[in-house]
Amino acid sequence: MNKCIIFFISFLIASFTSAETVQVPLTYLLQDSRNPVLRGQWDKLSFPLTILDTQQADSVRISLTLKHSGNIDKTTIWLNLGDKPLATIQLQPNSEPQQIVTNLTPSLLAKYGNQLTLSVRHLLPPSLSMTQQRIAASEAITEILVEQSFFELAYSENAVKPTLASFAALIKSGQVYQHNIQLESLLTSNSDTSLSVASLLVQGWTLRSGTDKYRFSYHHPESNPIAKHQPANVRLVYGTQSQLEARSMLPTQYLNAIQGPFLGIYKPVAQNDWILVVSGRSENEVVQAAQHFAIPSYELPKQLFALVSKHQPMNRKGLESNQSYQIGMLTRQQQFGDEPLMLPLMMPANIMVNKEETAQLNLLLTHPKVNPGEAAMVIRINGDYANSIPLRASLWRSAQHYRLTFPMDKLHSGLNTVSVELYGPEQVSYFDQGAAYQPFTASLSSTSAINLGAWVTYIPAGRQQISADELLVIAANNGKKAQLTLNYEQLSGLSEIWQLISFISHKAHQPMLDLLLTTNKKQTKPINLVFTVGEQYPVSEMANNTANTGFINQTRQNLLSMMNNSGLPSSNTQTALSSSQYFQYGNNQPFRNNESIDTSLGVVSTKPGSNWSQIEFMAADSKQLTSNMEIYLSQQTIQAKGAIQLAIPSYDNDIQLARAGFISHPYSLPLLLLCLIFPLALLIQRSLGNKS
């Protein structure tokens, strides 16, 4: 009897000690393109609640901190888990943040899935007229404070063995956001292959997790071994089959399976570490396995380990200047109103547009009949107001065509979100117990399209400092034309390098499979990012020394400068925007402020008459570079400074440059026409005189 009691107590103690609790801030769960703002009379957003197959969930808790703004009388919030309604909450908005806490049972997640949807309805004051309600609705906001909102999971480990699919879920879940991700190389110390594979693993983790907030540390058993006291939870270990065997890191079962590019997940019994093994019979196969991991569209299988095939070349075609695209190519939404129509636009790096250049959004919509002034659409670019249009009060057309325009200069390099909000009278359904209210919605035709305006692509000329967003140029062509040269006195964890690579791949939303990392100072690719750490480096003044030979090139350079200067907002820009009845936020176009940016970071030098450039990052030590890099990457998108030149001269680019000249000097067009007409008139006069 005593033995049974002792066994039972031991079992309870073991169960208690194995239980763990993890909190994941909402910032790691929301999609990158989704702003945590619920705007308008109706809106909603969704995010996943991930429980790994190796976890036995004991309890699940959702805590949301909300902040309201605008003329809102009452806010109704619905929480749904898949198709299952969880709760209906009514809040009285005030100036203070309000918190919602919901407890879920694991059985609900098992039955209805893990997608949590938060829907909101802002009830406006009944004293407002219909037109006033449309204006007030556009300013009604419920913001989720993502840093103060979290998903909490209490769990214990079960007997299920982790698989590669489990590891992919771990990356997406955000459960290890507080841990430093360790990159452990067994390849030749600090070789090009070793550093480039580490870069691929950083990109794969960034793209699969959907955030660039993770921190990475590079280690090699010879040059930079892991400190014994350093905690580890996630380790990405890579090396050839023979190198893994020499380190005695894996069971024989894993080693025997390495017969090609290899990915495997290993979780030692005595440790709580997740170890991703990237291997192959040769260094080339190790690179192929790392490339497979770097492509997020390649799903990891539900196996302990697997051989992966060589990736196919990625021919990702980006958006092009002055082209039209079907809405169906950008989103799967077929109706909107209960939430905005969201259109992601991935713009190329280093683009410049004319001041008057616009894009057109052509929508063919089917919506309920409305009276004049009852309904409207508002278009926003990256959350900022761009334009609005009222809905027509047609009684005989089943579908209506609407054209919304917005300035092209509101788009920046990288991912942009074009959102279209729909405001209209709520649809009411009456029944015996009362009435049900539904949002005003519109169905979208497949013929709807967006017509982008024209732009030109530039490169910096001479020597100057560039912004972090301008570094997106290295992501073009899968990074084939770029290299990172590491000129360190002593290689450490290289956290600043991985921070920059994670930032660029996250902004570009694609991996740079052909990006080269090297310690060789020789430049072999057109774009070279040089990191000089620990040496005495000269801090030279930036100068714009350009050498454009020929009249045509000089003219192009002058016109390009006019286009750059025309992007500066006039003093009445804010007034013009705020005069719109659907104005919410002004045109907060950021500008370069070099006072807060370290001048030893991002200094580009371009050879005159050449597209080959070198971008310098210098610091006294790794700690200083890491600190400065964080500030440098956090700067807002800024306009080009200093001398620039066309990346590729073409007829279409010359047309845009000519437009820039006419916009900067509006009287030049009639003078040019007069200069053309005057000789023609003289010629006609002489011809008529000879006939007479």
C-alpha cells in the first residue's frame, strides 16, 4: 500500500514539473500585411492559435487589450473559433485601454480548428445624420495593442515524436520568440559555404515565421564555440554526413539516411532542445538542403527526416511599370464590407515616380440599392487615407463600375497594402425574437483590375548614405548580383549580419538563394556590402562626385533630379488632404534625417559610368555594429538623397523624365510647341510666297 502511495505521489510530482506555460504576443501571430486596427462600422481579423502535436494542451487563454478612438457610442465584439461562436462582448469605449480575456478548452480547438476570428461592429450615435454617420464610421477605430495582447498555452509534453512538420509549426507558432536561434556550422571554419548556408537558414526561419524580430547567433566548434552556460532551445546544425558522424551528434538511424540533401529533426531525450539537422554527402548537397528550407512554399513533411529534391529556379515576376493586373491575381476575396478589400503590392526597390503620377483601381461591384449619400468607399495606402468615392444610387443596373485613383508616391519599396473600405446602411433581418444586423457588402467581379502608374528605377551615384529600404535591391534576381564581405578582426556570433539579412528577406518576401557571404575582400558581384569591424577605418565625408559624359546622359541626370525634387510635398498638401470629408490621417511622407543615422552605415560608393557599387558598414566592434544596425534598420522609408542615375536607360524611362521636366517647368511645354510651330509657319509662308 505504501509503495502505491509513493508511486502515485511521484507520478503527480513528475506531471507537475513537466507542465509548462508559454505566452506568445499577438505581434508574432498576425499576418505581416494585416494591420492590428479594426476600422469602420464593421471589420474583422483572424490569427492562428498553434498547438504542436508534441504538446498536450491543459488550458488555453486569449488576452486582448483594445483601444478605441472616434465617435463611437458602443462597440460589439464577436469571437469565433472557426465556425464556432465563442463570445459576444459589448464595450463602452473610453479613453483607457480595455482588456478581453477568453479561456478555451483544448477540445474546442480539436473540433473547430485553431483559427480565431475577431469581428467588431461600431455603433454610432443615433443623433447623427446619414452623411455624418458615413464620416464618423471612417474614423471609428478599435486598435489591438499587440504587445499587450497574447495567446497563453499551458501544456505538458506527450509521447508523440516531433517531425519536420512539427518544427515548421513551432516556427510559425511564435512559442520560441524569446530564444536566440543558434546556427551551428560543422563545415570548414568561416568558409563561403558555411556563411552562405547560415544565411539561407536565417532567411528560411524569417519567411516561415513571418517576422524579422528573431535574433540569431553563428557558432563554429573551432573559431566560435558555444559557451557552456549559454541557454539553447533551438539549434540549426549543418554539416556533411562525415562531419556529423565525427561529432557523434546523431543516432546511427539518422546518419545512415543521409544519402542526398537531408533535413531532419532531432530532440534529445535528456534535453529540451529542438535540433534541425541540415546535411548531405557533400557541401553542395548541404547547400541544396538549406535552399529547400529557405523557400517557405516547400512544406516540411511529417517525418523525422527526409531527403529533399533540388529546388527549381524561382522565376518570380514582380510588378512592372505602367501595367494592369487583375484583382484576382492579388487577393482571393470575392466580397468585402464586413472587412476591407486588401490588395498586397510588392513594389521593386529604388523606384521614383512623377509628382502627378496616379494608379487606378477599377472595381465592378454588385451591391444593395442605396440612396444618394448613403454609401461610400475609402481607399487607404498602408493605412493612410488616399481617396474616397460615393456609391451610385442606380435603380436599374445590377453591377456598378467604380474608378478610384491614388497617388503613386504613396507606394514604397517592398510590401504595400492597398485597402478599400466600404461604408453603407446596415442590412436588417427581422424575426419573431427581434432583428439581426448585417454589414453592407459588395460582390467583386473577376474583371476588376488595378492599373499601376509609371516609374523609373534609379541607383545612387557617387558617394552617399542610403536608407535600409534601398538595400532591397540586393534581393532582386534571388540575390544573384549581390555579396556580403565580412572584414572582421574576430568573427563572433554575427548577429548584426543575420539581423540585416532577416530584415531584407522579410521586406522582399522572398529568399535570396544565390546571395554570397564571404571573407574574401575581392568584389565578384555588382553589389558588395562590406562590413569592416575592429579595424581602424577612415570616416570620410560623403560627396556626390558623378561623371556623366555626353549631352544625353547629362540631360537625363538633370531631369532625374527634377523628378526627385518634385516628390517633396508642397505646403498645401496637408490642407488639400484634410479637406476631404473622409480624411483620417494625412500624408505623412517621411524624409531623410541624417542627424539620427550613424554615418558609418550604408555608405555607398558607385564607380562613375558603372553599375558596380560598394556599400560600407563600419564599426569599432560587433557590439557597436549591432546597436547601430538596429537603429539603422528602424528608420522610416526616406527619399533618395544626393546624386542618382538611371539603372537602365530606356524609351519609357525617358518619357517619364520628360514629364518630370514639364511638371517642374510648366511653361516649357508651350515654349517648346512655339519653337516647333514657328519654323513650320515660316516654311509654309515661304512655300505659299513662291507659288504666288
